[in-house]
Amino acid sequence: MKLVVCIVHNRDKNKITDELVKAGFKFTIIGSTGGFLREGNTTFLIGVDEPDLPTLKKVIGQNCQSREQLVNVMPFEAAPPGAFIPSPVKVPVGGAVVFVLNVDQFERF
Ligand code: 2BA
């Protein structure tokens, strides 16, 4: 068994949730915050049998979009008075960041 940790943009949360349920996957949704943008994103924990992994990756890949977002590199409030404030830069955000971990044991009591 594998544990898939999948981080997506909040905008893709509902679509991915619907499609995962439709495809019969079991999962937990955690509200999370990206360390760089410090915006809310969504983390899925999905326990999956190894043969189902390719299907899962397909469902994730087909239901989250990569997009560009403008961000200020230095938060305005963190800049000292009179400091040069860099103009916003574009960073690619999403579609999904996926980690696949081995599961030593899975028990249900
Ligand atoms: P954030 O940390 O808020 O990052 C949002 C996007 O900002 C990233 O998209 C990336 O395009 C850009 N970015 C992140 N760190 C950067 C940096 N140091 N310099 C320049 N640009 C940077 P994604 O790579 O698609 O990541 C989306 C979210 O997935 C991240 O939100 C974070 O919550 C999570 N994530 C990504 N890589 C991770 C990792 N290695 N470990 C844990 N979480 C990760």
C-alpha cells in the first residue's frame, strides 16, 4: 500500500474531491498553507493499493490546473521604511504536488 500526499490549489479542491469519490478512492482532506505564498491550499492524504496508483495519478493530473500568480517577493509589511520594494513576480502555482510514500502497515480497528 502507498500513502499519496497531494497538495493542490484551493480552486481545484472540489473538482478533485468529486472525481476521487467517483473513482472510488478513500482519502482525507486537510486545509493547509503554502510556505512560500502563505495562502491556503489543500492537502489530500490518499491511501491506495499500488496497482491503483496510475489511475489515481491520472485523476489528479486531469483535475488540477497549473496557473501563474503574481506575488510580491518581500511582504510589504516586512520591508524597512524607504526600502526598495520589488515589483511583483509571476510564479507558477499548481496543478498538484504529489509525494508517494510506502506504508508499512495499515490497520482499521
Ligand atoms: P507554496 O509554498 O505557497 O508555493 C507556491 C508556488 O510558489 C510553488 O508552486 C512554486 O511555483 C512557487 N515557489 C515556491 N517556493 C518558491 C521559492 N523558494 N522560490 C520561487 N518560487 C517558489 P508549487 O511548486 O506547485 O507548490 C504548490 C504548493 O505545494 C506549495 O505552496 C507548498 O504548499 C507545496 N509544496 C511544494 N513543494 C513542496 C515540497 N518540496 N515539500 C512540501 N510542500 C511542498
